[in-house]
Amino acid sequence: MKPEDLLRHPLPTQTPKLTLGCPILDRFLGGGIPCDTITEIFAESGTGKTQLSLQLLLAAQLPISRGGLSASSLYLHSEFPFPSRRLHQLSFYRPHLPQNPLDRIFVEPLHSTDHLLDVLPRLDFLVPKLNIKLIVIDSIAALFRGEYENTPLELKRRSGVFFKISSKLKFLAREFGLAVVLTNQVVDVMGSSNNLRIGNSMSLCSSGRTVCAALGLSWANCVNMRLFMWREEEKVGMSEEERLGEGDGSFQRLQTRRFIRVVFAPHLPDSSCEFVIRREGILGVS
Amino acid sequence: MEVSSLPISASHRGKLISAGYSSLSSLSSVSPSKLAQDLKISENEVLKILKVVSARKGGHRKNTLRVDISPPLQSGIPFGVPVPPSPFGCFRLPSLVPSGPTRLRIVGQPFSPAITRAQTAWDILHEEESSICITTSCSDLDEILGGGIRCKEVTEIDTEGSFMVERASQIAEACAEDMLEYNSLLRKDSQACRVDKPPKAFMDNIFYFRICTYTEQIAVVNYLEKFINEHKDIKIVIIDSITFHFRQEFEDMALRTRLLSGMALKLMKLAKKFNLAVVLLNQVTTKYNEGSFQLTLALGDSWAHASTNRIILYWNGNERYAYIDKSPSMRSASAPYAVTSRGIRNSASNCKRVKLM
């Protein structure tokens, strides 16, 4: 390796992007999930992170003309079980996929951070051999949350591990032009802690709670792009009886609405978009 | 054109040029109140501009006395005398008189070719005043920085990020459009100042290194000297997250400190040798202090000595602010700014005055 090899000149005109499978969501993300960067999606449980990751695993196999990467994907999961049935169902509804799409999705369960640190060096060799262009880790938070105590020394050690993992993932992303997608969980924000404000994580609300991403400030420095998904319970329009005052008022119809938002990204403004989860997968709503 | 090289904010420069004041002599003959009227700014700001102008003019005055010993001897130290204090209150320090045969020479101009290696404080002041400032495109930020990012110094900014080509070309297009608009404000006979670059020309002039480990980072910093020798036009080096690779578990913290200080010295040397601006980006971390967590800058206290200027970017409510934490010539101040699709611009809030701390 010579320093001259690290120079990229002239610059490419566009970063390749992986489509999400829906034109509205692609427009919201400026083309899709960018390659050569680490994207993090964080949300409360049950909002749709795993659904979106499954959708991306299939989208990676689409030909490049349709926004895919024409390659296999790797799914590292720390939350069990692996949703194979849902993946199979999704593959029926995705048009233009090659034959046997499930053959091109490689799955590896993760048990701890040490296990992840063992798996990552093996990818140097596996990624080119299996033609992998997308790595999804679902979820990174679950790996860390059981292992480290809440003392300053342990937290410092934990930060060191964040940077190690992120550095290795960024190396793989650069070396092989991969898109890396991580999912994260949320933690509640107590009170107004002005001194620990993590950048622009102001009023992020999910189901009425004020939340922010798990794993803290150091981890926020490790990812390039962060997306936040949330849901809100909304009362649907009242029925005839309730309007006339005859209904008993206890039977309220609630509807869940889901949104996705860019928390930070180098190339996107702060914007949000509504989406729904259907049988075919996640679709944006304009 | 002399006005265009003054270290004042870009908006004031634009107003001066569009009002017809393109040379320093035209400014010396006008009264402050008339200038305030012509430029439609407050008298305070006019006085500030005129102060900068007189400092600049003072440097070129023919009757500045300077006594120096020529030719410079081995020690190369000239003998200087205090001159009448400039607006900055700086005067040259008398230094050692070398022994042996000497020849006194009185020179009229500050920049004497006889003084090659050693510099007095006066020389450095004039070089600093005439050095190029790279504008941040946000006049409030330029104001607190004293014109912009100075070449020949290391400016550190705390933030995080990564490079996306689409965003760079978006900003390049916006910059090219702004330059075209600026051109229309210039007078017709000022061809030298026209900036007519298409966005692609901006992108071709960005040299981009992508590094993934700390050894690569050190290798590239070592390689920069050779690289800049080959590409003489480089005027600014930006390292986005100098900290990222150093925050992994370094068993030997002493090694980390040595590597970082070595890198800082090399960058300082580069900045001086090639007259470049070096901008380093750092991260913010939490420090456990007496039972509570506080925000502090990454890489520790030893890194604080590495840079000449330090700017901290922070959020205040919903607004972004930049605060000068450390600077040899500008006072501590903070200014709001906003990130728009065209890049960094002035914040559109009501409270636009620069807050002095």
C-alpha cells in the first residue's frame, strides 16, 4: 500500500446507491442507501426496522439498472429467531428478482461483541468470494446492552470497541464498495439534560415518549448516516354515533401511523416521510 | 485591487466594491458618515473597516523606519528599533547585536530582501495582514474569524461527518451561482476579480484521500509534503475526523500521544512551509467528572496544544453556533450559522448580532 493509492482523483460523479424498493422512499433518501458508508436505522421495537432490512436484502439482488447492486447480501443478526418466513413471503412480491433469491442471502447469528469482532476479519475473504455488496447487522445495540456495566471504565472500554467495529466496517465498505446498514434501539431521555445533548437529537418522539438512539455519543460518531423510524397512535375520525353523542366514548378507533426521518446525513436535509407496512413490504406514502 | 484583499467580511467587501470604493486611497478621503450612508451599514462597522484600512496603509508607508544589519550574519538576527506603535500596538523587539564588522542600512519598506531567514515581529504582522483568508461563505463566521480561515495556521473545528460527492457538487454549483451573482455587482473594469468557474472545475480541484486505519493516516500526512510539492496550488488541507482512528483501544496511550503530537507538528510545518490553511475536525466526548458527565473534546488535553485556533460548533436550542475557543488574534465570540442546501450560510434568525463572550 502506498499513500498515492489512497488518492481518488478525479472524484466519481455519483455514489452508487441501493434502492429501498419504493420510489417515494428512494426520493426521500436521495436515491437510496448509499454505498461506501455506514447507515444506521434506529427505532422503537415493532416499528419496522427488521422489515426494512429484509426488504434491503432482497433489493441488493436487483440489477443495477433497477437500483440494486446485482450481488448477494449478508445478514448478521443478534435478535432471534431469523424471520425466514417473512423473507420468503416478501420475495414473492418483489418483481425482477433473479431465480432463488434466498440462495443469495447469507445469514450468520451473533452472540456477543467478541463474536462480531471475530466474524469481521473473516469477511475480508468472504465478501469478494461470495460477491456480497450489502451487510446488514440487526441489531448492534442488542450485542452491547448486556455486556457492559454502567461504570465509567467499562463505558470507556465499550467506546473503544465501537470505534474498532466501525473502523473495520468502514474499511470493508471502502475496499469492496459495500453498503452497510445497522439497526439500533432507543432509550428514553429523562428530563432536559442540556449538557448531554447529542447533536440534533432534539424532540425525537416515538409513541409519545421522548427518545434518543441507544449506545450514546461515541457511537453517534461512528456512523455516517442516521435514520429514525417512529410511530404514532392516532385517533381515527369519530363514528356517527360518537358525533351525535350517543356512543359510549370508550371504544375509540386508533390507527398507527409510521414515519421515517433523516436525523443526520452528509448529503440530505432534515426531512421525514410517512410509510406503511404491507404484505409487499414497506411502501412510502406521499 | 486593494479593497478585495482586505481582511474584512465578504459582505462588506462586496458592498465597498459595488459602491465604487475599489482602492485604499479612495477610502482615506471619505468621511465615516458618508461611507456609512453609501454602504448602508452602521458607523461602528465603518469605523472597523477604516481601522483595517489604516493598518494596511500603515504597512506601506514609506517613512516607516527600520534599521537592520545587512548582510545577515550566521545568527541572522537583525537589530531593530521600536517604531511608532501601529493600531495593533505592536512594535519590534530589539534583539542581540552581533559582533564583528557590520553595516547599518536604513530601509524604507518593511519587506527587505536582505532579511531572508530571520523575521521580526513586524514582518510577521505584515505577512499576516496580507495573507489570504479563505471565506466560510457565512459573513457572521467570517467576522468572528477576522476574515476567514487564515492560511499559515492550523484551525480546528469540532464536528463529525463524511464526504459525499453529490453534496460536494451541490455546494459547488451553489458557489458557482453565487460567484456569478457577485460578478454582476463588480464594476465593469474589474476583470481581475471575476470568478467564472463551472461547478466541474471546483470538483476537479478537490483532491480526496480516503483512509481507513491510523497507519494510513500517518502515511498520508507524511506523504503530503511530496504531494503538495507536486501540486503547488493547494491552499487548504482538511482532515475530517483526525480522531476517528485514534479512539480505538490503544493499549499504549503514550504511543498514541506521541503519534498525535508527531502528526500535529508535521501539519504545522506543512502549513508554514507552503502557506496553507490546515483545518482539523475533532469529536466531542463525555468526561466523567465528580459524579456527572460533561461534554469535552476528544483526544485529551495534550491535543489542545496542537492547533493554533480552535472553534467549537454546538447547538443552542434549535440553532447551530460556532464559538471561538482559542485564537491568538481574535477575541472569543460566537456566531450563529445555518446549513442550507447551498452550504453554510448566515442563520436567518432575528438575533443576528455576533455575541461577544
